[in-house]
Amino acid sequence: MGGLIGTGAPSLSDIVLLFELTIAALLLAGIFVVRRGHVRAHMYLQSSVVLVNLPVVLLWMLPQYLSLVLPDLLSEFSSPNYYVPTAMLIAGLLAESLGVFILLVAGTNLIPERFRFRRYKLWMRTEVALWWGVLLLGLSTYYIWYA
């Protein structure tokens, strides 16, 4: 067994897994912080989570998918090694895009008024549900590939 946590995964995969679990904990903390009325702390915490995760998605997860999954996707799609990471990719791109959009709507005037939403709670809860779905798909992908 190799890697940092003994699964045989590359060390960088283990680091990304631990990083994403930390992100999940910070998302939970952000939920509890806003429920206690600390809206500004919530804003900084959740914004940081989205922005810090973006390079990990673009520099690690997307290239991994493109090199390990995409080349054989059509011929191997019935295998969980291919359809689970593909579901994670789609849900992850939706979650990250929605997170950035929420940041732009809530924190800037860059989005034109006609594209801005009013029901923040609905969109933020949708984002949290998407993010947790992506985390579960990511854990599943890690398990399928390395455990």
C-alpha cells in the first residue's frame, strides 16, 4: 500500500482528497456561522471555499479526467471507473460555476440586473446540495480507483 493514507493512490490524489474533505468541513462551518447571524463571516468563508477550490478543479481534477477517463469513455462507459467520474465532472462543473455566479451576484455589480437572483437562500441551498453530491461522487471515484 502506498500513498499518504495507505490506499495505493498517488500521494497527490490523497492530498486532494484530504483538501476536499477540509473544504466540506468549511462549508459546514459556513452554514453554522450564518445560522448564528454572522453573515459577513459566512460570506468570507464560503467565498474563500469557492475560490480556493477553483485551481484544484482546473489544475488537478480536470486534467486527471481528460487523461485517465476521457480517452476510453465511449468504449468503457458502462464501468463505474468511467461513469462515476463523469457524473462527478458534470456535477462539479455545475457546482463550481454556480458558486462563482453566486459570488458575482452577491458580492459585485458585474452581473446585469436581469440575470441576478433574489432568492439567495434557494440558490445557496442548491449550491450546498450540489457540492455535497460532488463530494460523494468524488469519494466514490477515489474508492473505485484506489480502494
